[in-house]
Amino acid sequence: MNKLSTKIGFVLLAGMVITLIGSLLLMYKSTNDTVEKTIAMSSLDLAGHIAQGINPTAYAEFLNNQSETSTYWEIREQLSDYKQKTGALYVYTLGIDAKSEKVHILIDGMSKEEKKAVSILSTTTATTYSDVKDVMKGKVSTTSIVHDPEYGDYLSVFVPIKQGNEVIGILGVDIDASKVDSTASKVLGGILPLTIIINVILIAIVVGALIWYLTKKLKPLREVSMAAKEIANGDLIAANELISNTKVKGNDEINVLVKAFAEMTNNTISIVHSMKSSSLQLLEASSDIEHKINEMDISTQYIVKGIQQVAGATEVQLHRSEESSRVIEEMTIGIQKIAEASSEVSEQTNHVSIQMSNGNKDLNELSEQILQVKDVMLQTSSEIKKLDVQANEIVNIVHLITGIAEQTNLLALNAAIESARAGEHGKGFAVVSNEVRKLAEGTKESATNIQESLLNFKSIINKSVAMMETGTKEVEEGTKVVLNTRETFNETIKSYEHVSDQIQEISSITEQMAAGSQEINASIENFAALTKETAEASQQVAHSTDQQAKSMEDISFSTTSMVKLANGLEKSVEQFNA
């Protein structure tokens, strides 16, 4: 196992070695720079001493006439003498052209016999304008070591030549720098081994102490790592024991980490306990929901069957109401015929009454008319009896409609109960069942009104039948009186007047019956319309119930999936020992 403290120690060791190497390189560079600066400073002192030895008046005279005059040769010999005495490589004066930024040599400090001496105003090759521009301002300047293949390594220094406070020229001195590296090497050779040994010892001590400290300090992290493995294996109790027994001194990040890990472990244990409890509750709730969904599915199937029965019964009711409407329409036509016949009889009786005043000669015609009246009365009586039979049939139909309405109301009530059990999913179905219930109540009320009208109608028919039978008997008696004797003509006239009154009353009654039959027909038509609406509503309810049944199947599928998820959650939570 690779310890973190060892890795950190190796990293620190590598860093310290790199730092040591960098320090040594910096020391070497610093030593070289120090030696170079030391030589430069001593060379500046030397150059300053030489510049003070130059006669400024003579040099100013030379500047006014820059040629090989006696003054030129005097200054040149003086510079050559300084060169020999100081051991400098080269002593010379410089001039600069500020406009072109060019530097040229004015007086070469070599002896008169030297053939390598540079002539006046020769351009320099190594010295640049930037090296000497500050010297004309009264400052001094040095260059870094120049590595010349012809003259070797040398260092140039420049000082001003002053006449009073005015700078009139530049003195340059080149110093041999070939011994700088050797001097630096000697200096480093004396201190470098001791420095390396001391640094190696210090590095070893620091790295060892650091490894020991890190090993001790990072020990709690090993305990945290072991606890994390226990958590990964699902043993939260063992992880909690490990982290609880871990002691950390100080208030650094490791202490914060251990405390946070301990808190995380406790929270994880609490979460797992809560998850176990919740998974059990979820499993129980999902199983209960599944059971309830199955019950709701069965109830929905019953509702579907009931609604389908309602729809079928409503269709039958619609068919029978259409038949009832047709029968009532036929009955209305028959009543209208009776009314027309009664009106005709009334007109004929009035006409006969007028003609009877003309005498006995019209008695035979009256007898024939009375016979016709008798036939009409018998036919009317027969038709009225048929109306009574049809009225009974209508009463039976109304009873059937009332029963269907009560059954529809009962089914609507059951549907409302089941929709209430369904909760949120049964709201739409509850609205439909409420509308079906209202429609059933309206149907029942209309059927009751029709039944009452039919009972009144039947009572009138019964009265009409009795009156027709009485009229028939009276017509028969009148006929017998007319046929047997003319002497009873006056009595017959009275009886006939009575019959005429009865016929008019019958005519009035038949007109009322016609009006009543029209009202019944209108009621039957309204009832047929309501029945049709009921049938359509029942179809819609059946369709909605089918959709609800499909929704219940979807809910059942979702509940089954939830049960599976709850079982999966239960198995996942059981992996943790908490």
C-alpha cells in the first residue's frame, strides 16, 4: 500500500533537490556576477584615476583640432603609459555623434610603434551608443564581459573626461576578464561542497521529520478510508464504530473531515432507517392500493354492465315511446273522426228537428236518419271502446316507462356511489350519473303526468261509452216509436230533442277528447324526445365508462409497477446493515 505521507515526502524531497540545484546555479551566477562587478568597480576606479591624469586643456585643444598634432601624440603616449602601468588591455578616448548615434575612437592608447593602433574617428565595433550615452551626462558605465575571438574575454568601463564641471570626452578602459570564471570557480570550490553537504543533511532531516509527522497526522484518514470501505460494503454499523473510535488532535482540515464523515455516517444510518421504514410503508400502501384498484376495477365492470343495461333499456323505452306516439296519433285521428261524425250528427239532428215541423210526411226520412244515427252511434261506441283498449295499453306503457325511469334512477344512484369511491378519477363519471339521474326523474315525472292525463282520458271514454250506449238505446226506442205509431210523434219529437242535446254534448265531449288527445300526443312526443336524449346520454355514459375502465387498467398497471419498485427498494435497503 502506497502511503500518502511517503508520496508527499518523495514529492517534497524532489522539490527540495530541485530547489538545491536552483540555489547552486543561482550561487554560481551570483558569484560570477559578484566577481564581475568587483572587477568592474576596480576598473572604474582605475579609469577615473586615468581620466584625472589627462590634462583637460590639452584634450580640449585636441578636440578643436582632431588630427595627429603634438598634443595628440602627447595624450596618446600618456594613455599608453597608463596601459602599461595598470596592466589594462586597452586605454582610449571616445567621441559620439548624437544625431547618428555612432561611437568612434578619438585617441588610441597604444604606443607609437604599435601598428595595430586605430586612427582618429574610427568607428567602434564592440561599443554601442547605449553603452556610453549616459557618460556624456557625467555618469559612469560598464559593459558585461565581451567574448572576443581576437582579444579574448574583456570588460569595458567608461568614465567622463571633465573640464571643470563640463564633460568634454569619454575615457574607455578594457580590462582582461579571462580570470573571472577561474576566480568564481575558486570561490565556489571553497564553499560549494560544504553548502551541498549541509543542505543534504537538512533535506534528509526535514523530509524524515515531515514523513513522520504526516504519517502520524494522516492516520485518521486511513481510518476514514476503512470506514468508507465498510460503507461501500453496506456495513454502516462497523463504519460508525470505526469513525467513532478515531481520535484527531487539533482543529485542522483532517479534524473537520473526520467530524463531517462521522456526521455523514450517522445521517446515512438515519436515512437508511427512514428508507427501510418508508419502503415498508410504501410496499404496504402499494399493496393496499393494488387491492383497492382491483376492487374498483370489479366495481367499474359492474357499472359498465349496469350502464349498458340502462342504455339497452333506454333504447327499448325509446322504441316503445315511438310506438306509443304512433298509437296516440292514430287515436287522435279516430277521435277527430268521432268529433267530425258527432258534428255531422248534430247538424243532421238540427236539420231533422226543423223538418219535423213540416209534418208527418218526413217521418220515414226521419226514421231512416234515426237508423243512420243508430249505426253511427254504434260505430262511435265501438271506436270509443277501442280507445279505451288503447288507453289501457298506453297506461301499461306508461307503467313500463315509470319502471324504467326508476331503474335508471337507481342505476344513476349506484353510479354516483361508485364514482365517489373512485375519488378524483370518478368526478367526470359522477357528473354524467347526476345528469342521468335528473333525466330519469324528469322521465318519471312526465310519465306520471301522462298517466294522470290517460286516467282522465279513460274516465271521459267510459262516460262517452255509457252515454253512447244510452243514446243508442234511446235512438232504438225512438225508432220503435216512429215505426209503431205516428201518434206518439210529439213524444218522439221531445225524445229526439233530448237525443239532439245528448248528441251535442257528445260532440262537445269528443271535441274535448280530441283536444286531450292532441295534448297527450304532444306529451308523448316530448316523452319520446326525452327518451331519445336519455338514450344518447346513456350511450355517452357507456362510452365514458369504457374510457374509465381503460383508465382503471392503466392505473392498475401503474400500481403493479409501483409494487415492483417498492419491492426493489426494499431489497436495495436490505443490503445496508444499519
